[in-house]
Amino acid sequence: MRKMMVLMTIGALFFPGAAFAVDGGGKDSLENVFVNTGVYNVQASKPTHGTKGLITPACSNAALTILRNVAVTGYHSGIVVNEHSDGDNIILGSNINGLEFPFAHHASRFGRVCAQRCTHSIAVTGKHGFSIEQLDIEIAGPGQTDSNNKWQASAYDINDPGNLGIADIKYWVVEGNVGAVEKFTRNGGASI
């Protein structure tokens, strides 16, 4: 699918499923797709019902999922990355978990991923092998959060408390109103 915008209205944010789920069963490709809540991501309320912007096909899917130029903003988990996922030029804005990696039999690969104002840029919830060639992180800087969007402040760039991820990541961190900084945080992630 190409050149598509998936818009979830405010009332639909409380649906515990996903705005968009890729079916699997072959080679799926999403290109130039924007999945959002209809609210400018910096003004987005904190997701409270486990919403997911995009879910790739789950285990034993016999699929290759290709994501190119995909943006997801305003969800609990921006993209739930299942096995055989291959992404590049991914933008994740104001999600609690930018990329969430659940259990997978097969590895996933990403080129450039931009995670902006995500509480956790990467969250690992199951054993999963993956690589990210360039994880470009933007954290909220001085004066860039208020009582409505303070949840968008970074807690951990990598949140893998169970040490389930096996990954190679190259990263760059920018703090708003400051510039490039040496602030990369992790919770667990012993094999990342």
C-alpha cells in the first residue's frame, strides 16, 4: 500500500486494538504511510488504553513486511514489530513506546528510525533479534513540556527490563533547544 494516511479520531483512541494491522501471508509493503490520531503530536494526550498505531504480522507468518517512509504518532506503541520486519525512514512521534519488539522466531532489521518525544524509543517485551542502523532520538528539552505533555519526556531510550532483546543499534541523541547530547539511557538491554 502506498501514499495513505490512517487517522484515528479522539473517540477511537480508546479502542484497545490497532489503527492499522498488516495481515501477512506473503510479502507486505507499506510505503509513504502516516498513522496518526488527528492531533498534533506535541499536543497529544497520554495514551491510556494500550493503543497501537501499526502491528506487523505475528510469528509463523511466512511473510516479509517492508516498511518505507512510515510515520506513526500519538499511540501507546507506535509500531509493534513482529518477525521478518524490514523498515527504513521510520518516524515515531509522541508514542509511549516508539518501536515495540515482542517475541519473534525470526529477526527484524531497520535502517533509519527517528524517535521523537517517545517515553521509550525502543521497548522489548519478548525475545527478539533486531538491528537498527541509525536510531535518531530527539528528547524534549528545557521548556518544551508542560502539564499536558510531560509524559513525552524520555524515560529510557531502550526499555528492556527482562534483557530479552538481542540487537545492534547505532544511535544519535538530540535534545530540543540544546542540540546533540551524550544522553542515552537504558533499562536492562544487556544484549543490546
